[in-house]
Amino acid sequence: MTLLSGEVISMVNFIFDIDGTLIDTFDVYVPALKQVLQGHGYSPSDSELASGFGISGDDALKNLGIRDIRVRQTIFNEWAQASVQRIEHATLYPGIEATLRQLKLNQQVKLVIATSKTKQDYENGFQDRYAIGRLFDAYVTVDDTTEHKPNPAPIVAGLDKVNAQLNNSIYIGDTVHDLQAAHAAGIKFAAALWGAMQPEQLVLADYHLNEPADLLKLV
């Protein structure tokens, strides 16, 4: 990441997406979804499947053309079960843990999660699975808001949990849905390019991060 000459940044509240930002879960969710959908007679392309990253599972299924809510619920439940069987394929991105621990050394910094995961998936697949799960001051899951990314509601809820000000808060994510939600919430957005599958959609990000350590330049 390159800063403009003389540019001063003093971010205090760092709100994070999880999938594609903190952990690489592509090989968990996408193959599992593909397998389940094929069992129900659907054959979406890999790019169509990837487009579901960054939004709620139900919205992802809607975008694939599955309109019947009962069918979506059945597929979602089977998808969740299939994903659990592939959880060993999830990995922390290199540099994430060291960067988060460095940020936490600053007593003013607050770390928050705003994710499209369910609460159960967050707790079992992230909070209890990785040591970094204990570094966060607050979290918001898909179960905590009625509207979901790209709506700003999850980010706004995360900001509220730590009494954050807009001018020193930033959301870090890997999809255009994350970017849209951050800007709609009135805060800056940093693109996690290490996990972005469609970086060309993130040109309007306020900051483009090539590696997790770039976050330390924003404090």
C-alpha cells in the first residue's frame, strides 16, 4: 500500500470481514455448495458460485435463481453440513495473526467482526478454531441484523458495539459487497487484495492492501 505524500491516517476501529479477508475458506464453501446444488439438479458455473462470497448464504442462493424459500432452506442446511466436513481446508492468511496482535498492542484500537456467517458458524468455525478469535472486542453475524451486506446494517451494528466514531473507523474486506456496505455506513474501506477473487471490482476502495501488514500503516 502506498500513501500519498504527507497523508496522515489515524484509524482506531478496525472492522473485519472473515472469509477471504482473515481466513481462506474458498475450498471449504464453494466445493461444498457445488456438490449440494448438483444433488438438487443445479449446475452453476464456478464464477456464479464465487459471486456468493461476501453476502449471506440465503442471498447467495437467491442470486443463483433459487426462489422457493423452502428449497433454499433445505440447500442451505445441506451446504452447512457439507462445509463442516471440509473445515480442515480453511487456513489463516499469512501475516494475519501477527498483524492483529500488533494492532492490539495499541490500547486505543478496537477490533470488530462484521460477517455474513451465522452465529454458530462464527463460533465453531472461527472463534473457537483460531487463536485470533479471542483478539476481537465485538462481533456481528448474519443472525444479529435483519439486513445484510451490501446493506450497511452489519457494519453499523459493529460500530455501535464499540461506540465508534465514523471518521476513525475502517472496514476491511475482499468483495464489492464489503466495499458498498462500508461506504453506505459512512466509513472508509480497505480492500484485502490477498483474498480478493475479483480485485477489479475494488477500484473504488479507499485503500488497497497488498498484505496484512499494510494495516499497520493506517493507525
